[in-house]
Amino acid sequence: MKTLIRGKKYHFYVVADETQFYIEAVHTASLRCSFINNLNSILSEFNIRSDDPRASESQWIMKNRQSSRVFFKKALGLLSNGTYLGYLEDQLDKDREYGEWENHKRV
């Protein structure tokens, strides 16, 4: 499963399959991109504790397809919420300012 959600400053690709789950954010003005699963605001929404190995990974290996579907639906719900989306985009702006985003998305 793969879906694109368009925000005001970022586009979000939510991907889930049998083996992985991730959210990729692309800054629309610069085309810089990053996998954002390990962003604190994402981790807290998915109830991932700091001692969980996924907290340091930007793409998560999934035990089964059902797990990835649950995460996929949760991500769609979060990114469809205008208030949360605005908050997340502000957090991503800060993250980009710290120089964490080096990759350019190829179109």
C-alpha cells in the first residue's frame, strides 16, 4: 500500500507492505526529503518508547502484513488531521533547519 498526502509545505508518502512501514516527507519548495518515522512527534503518536529499537530507525521492519496495515491506517488518520498536519510541518521545518535533510527527491 502506498498513498500520497499533500500538505501545505510537504508531501507525505505513506508506505506499508509485508516487510516495512515508513513515512517519507518531501519539502515541496526544495524537494529535500527524509524518512520521518523516527521524528519525536511521530514516535509519540505511534506509542513507540525511547528504548524501542524502532525509535532510532527511519523505516520500520514489520513482523506481518496486519501490523503494517494498522500503522498505515494510523498514519493516514494523523496526516488527514489538519491540526496535526500543521504541527508536523512546523516540526519538519525545524528539523530541516538543523541540516538533517540532505537528499533531493527525484521527480
